[in-house]
Amino acid sequence: MGKYGFAFLIVICLLLISKPGESTALYGGAEIDDESQRFFYLGVQTEGKYFLQVFAGDLYYDFKDNGKIIDSELKWITPAVGIKLEGPVTLTLAAGPTFRRKEEDREPKTEKDTESGGFYQLGLFRWKEDYNLEFLASYTNLDNFYWNRLRGRKRVKGSFFAGMEIFGMDNQDVDAWGVGPLLEYHVKKTAITFKTGYKHTSTYNGGFYTGLEFYSSF
């Protein structure tokens, strides 16, 4: 069984051992910038003091190597276990293995590599009826990949929330950050978010990004 087959088995096991009757959240999204660098993700998480989480992503990005732009793609799946500590500010901590496939288009050939490593995540949340704040940060020891995001939203009318986000990422190939507004619509236990803004990368400097996300609890 390959690493991705093993990761799929872990996903099935996580879903099987989740507590009967416990609510579960499904979330996902897509983002693209003006240089066609893009990111797709899908995740599932049980809800409770102790939770299980499975996150899969597909990231396309470009970086410079000796002045030449290299097209790269990362695909990964990460099962993790975590703890939620509720209070005025809710704290979440999660950790688990990550299984990744990396491809780099280095003409005339494409270099491919499959490897595994560790994943660590921190979350801080403050939820109120008319506004919320969240901070998420994660680290993977493959390429020393850091990612973090700060968001704030406020109800503007009925089920509509408006807010801002700022995010950043960094690994051995490239670093990037962005900032922009977002609009979110809530219906029952589902939230749909549209976002856009300015993005800066070490490969292309300034540009813009846009994305669409969803979060649903059932």
C-alpha cells in the first residue's frame, strides 16, 4: 500500500471512530490569483472538546530557481487529532501526520517526490452573535511550511457579514502574504464566504486574489 493509500485508510478509520450523534463540520474552498497560482482544499472535523480532523489540499505555485520560474504543485492529506478549550477566547490545538506529493516542472522533465512529515495547528476564536474574530496558524516540517490567517467579521444586515482578512505563508521556495475584504452569508448551519484582495509573492511581487469558501455543520 502506498503512502496515499495508507492516508486514505486513516481517513476512513477517523470517520468510523467518531462518536455517534456527534455533530460534524464539512468545509472547503478555492482561491486563485492573477498569475494562475491557485489553492483547493476540503476538510471534515468532528465537533467536541476532543475532535478529529482530516484535511486535503492541492496547491499550485511558482518560485524562482537561479532566475528561472519553476511551476510546482503540492497535494497532501492530513489526518489529525485535537483539543478545544472554550472560554471568552476559544483555543484549539491539533497535530497529526501529513502525507504529501510534490511535482516540479523542470524542463525537460518533471521531478516528483512523495514524502510524509508532521503537522501542527493552532486556532484562536471569539464568537458573538453579531461579530467574530479568528486566528489560524499551522506548520508542517516538510519544506518548513508555515501558514497563518487573521479574520474579523461583523453582521451588516440580516444573514450577511462583512469583514477583512490578512494571511501569510512561507516555505523554502516562496513566501507570500495578502490582505482584503470578505463577504459572508449565513443560512441555517452553513456559511458561504466570498473574498478578494491584494496579494504579494516573492515570485511575482504584487497582484490580486479571489476565492470562495463554505463551512457547514451537520
